[in-house]
Amino acid sequence: MWFFNQGSRFLCQDATTSKVSLAISRYDGTRYMRLTSEPIDLREIGYRQGTLLFVTRAHSFKEGNIRIALRKFLADVIKAYF
């Protein structure tokens, strides 16, 4: 599940980024929780001065094309869970 929320502490450390991000979570049977230890690289999508920022599992930013990032995300999900 994707939801808009306050950006993570990692994302908000950069004063030029938006304080709202698109976070990725999963349902654990009772509630939705942000990804923590799952084998999926993409964790959060932020925004900075006209550029999308993709926050990775290793707490780094990647800038790039949304289509490429989502294809990688879907490939990670399929590889991990199917």
C-alpha cells in the first residue's frame, strides 16, 4: 500500500526536500506498517525542487525516472513474494 505521510527522518534531513512523501507499507494482518526488513529496495518517494527522490533500503537517495523505479519495485516484489 502506498500512502502520503510526513517524510521519514532521513528524507527530512535535507532542508530542500518536501516534508510530505509517498511511503510504502505492507499489511501485517492487523495494520499497515512501513517497510523495514523486506527485500524490496524502494521505501519512499520524496520530492525536491522538481525532482523525484527515491529513498532506498540502504537510506540513500536515487534520482531518476518514475517508470524505471516502479519497474524495479515490481520486480523486487515479484522476486520476493511470488
